[in-house]
Amino acid sequence: MRSEKLLLLLAGSLLLAGCSDNNDSSVSVTEPATEAVETTAAEVSAEDYKLSADKNGATMLVNGKSAGSMKFDTPLSEGEQVLFADVNSDGYDDIFVCLDCFRADCWVYDHEAEKFVSAGEKLPIAFAFDKNRGCSVTCETDSSENAVTVVQKSDSNEGSTVFRWQEDKLVPISMSISYYTSDDGPFVYNYVFDDELRKVLTERQLLNGRTGELKKTEKDIEYFRVTDSSVDYMKGAELLQSIEVSGLPEMCGKILSGEYQASYTINNGCPAPVPEGLLFSEYDFDFDGHSDLAIYTDTSRDGSGLNVLYYRYDTASGSYTPWEELNRFSGYQLFTIEDTKEITYFDYSSSENGESDQYILVWSDGSLKLTQRRHRIKKKGMYELYEYDAQGNESYVKDVSLPTGSY
């Protein structure tokens, strides 16, 4: 399995962008709603209707007169996005709202009742954006297919999600995400959604970065899929193992409600799909050539960071099993140092003073043994090196200067 190590970054949100119904017209959520005025027109057509939105909600206007309005449950923030599109192909613009950095809600306009009706909540879109990296979100409609495609673009990556109007709801049908890599790329991951609206990875394509031509196609790929109660080990559409995780529903709930605001990328700086990018990562913790699994459930017991559950890949059974030795460190995120075959983690409990501790561990007879502590002092650009003997006693060794820019 190809391991994609995921790096959690600080909060970020979508850059304001417009929506197009097969054009490039833009709408900003900061645009104030138009003042309603009286009209004497005896008859109006769909062309006379204009949809207006601001951070608080949306109003449908007929020649400037209100013909139905709605309010968002929570006013939109600067980074959240309103798209206009005729999602049900009835001739009237509807609302597609990116409520946070990776989910969207949809409301359609009921012309006869002059009101907006929910047509989908917490709909998936391709990946998270960091507005500081430059990005856009647009949508295109296809009335012949009753389909809407939401397209997301960053500096060098692109994702698209196709929705179809089915039984008065907007339903996700497929998703495509491209990632550029430093060695090959771009890789294009293509998904469909099953009957329970869960993503299924159908293929991974490798394109020529210069010409865009297809170089290779892979199917039946092993990967992980996150549900609201489990992390599923998949191979194509086949479920190999479902890992039920205590605390995962609460974490997913925070993500889907927007309480946990975060932007995150994979290790080469590309946008990560969600919620996979936030809830787990893969490392070969025992250096046996097989990726192991770290699942992040919620804040740790002391509230200082994420609580991590570790699972080892068992080659005999081809499945993941709870890892007692690593779960001794469940309050910390462990990382591997490939060159030296070491494990490391950081303790930022003293970070308010610009100081932190990095611990280094090595495998010995099936257990992790602590070998070093590096007490980092940011303002001095150095760390104090301590070592541990076989009995676990700590002793100071020396001060080590850090290269410029290492923080």
C-alpha cells in the first residue's frame, strides 16, 4: 500500500469565489441584499427573478421585490462560499453554500410557494483549501443530466464533485481529485459513491506532468475510508476490515458541524481529502516494510492534544490489530525517523516560554526504549541534549546549536 503521510496544519478557510452556470459570473457573500421595491408588472418570467445573498441569508427578487427569503442557521464567515446554480433545472437559481472548508448545503427555490427548501445537508466536496495558498470554487450545471459539478482549484491541484438531482435531493455521484507529487504526478484519484453515499476509490491515474497524457492506471487499490464510527480498510469496493473506533463519532461530529476548523495538506503540500486528512495517518512504526495506522479520535485526557490510537499491520492475517506498546503513548503523535530507525514525539507543555521537548525512542526486544530528550529553547536557537541509561536515568550531555530556520 502506498503510504501518504498527512500533516495537520492550523486553521484556514475557503477564498471567496463565484459560481457559474456554465459561465464565469461571480457572487460574493459580502454583497448586500437588494432593497425590495414595488413592481406593477402583471406577469413575470424566470428571467425577471434574481437571487441575492449576503452572510446572513438569501432573497429571491422579482424586479426588486422580495419573492421568498431564508436565513442561514449561522451567519457565514469571510472564508465561506455561496454559489448560485439551477440545480433542479426548473429555470430558477438555487443556493449551494460551502459552509466550511470541505462541506456544503443546498437549498432550491420553490417558485410556486415562493420559498427555499433544503435539498441536501453536509454534502461532500473534494478537498480542503487554504485561502492563503490561492484557490477558487465554481460550479457548472448540466440540465440534460440534471447534474451540478463543483470544481475546486488551488495553485497546482484540482478537485471536482458531481451531484445529480434525484427525488427532490442533490445526491453526490462521483469525485475526482488530482495531486502533484515531487517525484511523479500528477496522480488523479477517481471515486464513486455507494448506496450509503460513502466514497469508493475506483482507480488511480498517473499523468505526464508536462503533456497531461495518461501514463498508468491502477485499480483495486488498497486505501482507508472514514465513516462516522469506523476506519475502513478497503480494496476497491471490497471491505477488507472495519476498525470500530471509540471516540470517532464525536470527532466526526465536530468536523461535520464546523466546530473543528482546520486546513490540512499531505506531505508534499497538496490539499488533502476530508475527513480522511484529519482522522488518520500511516507510518511504518516497526520498519518492517508495511504501513501501520494512527487514528486520531479526540482531545487527549489532559486536553493538551489529540488522543491517538495505534494499530499494527499483521502480515499473517492481512489486518490491523491494536498495538499495546505504541498505545502507551496515546496522548502523543508519534513519527518515524527512517534513516536512524527511531521513533520520536514532541511535548509542547512548556511551549508558552518558547520551549518544548522532543523525545527519541528505539526498539529493543519488542519494546520502545527512551534514549534521548532534546529540550528546545527557541529564543536561543538551541537544544539541551539529555540521554538515558538502561535503567531510565537521565543525564545532561551538551548544548546543541540548531541550524538557522530549523524552527
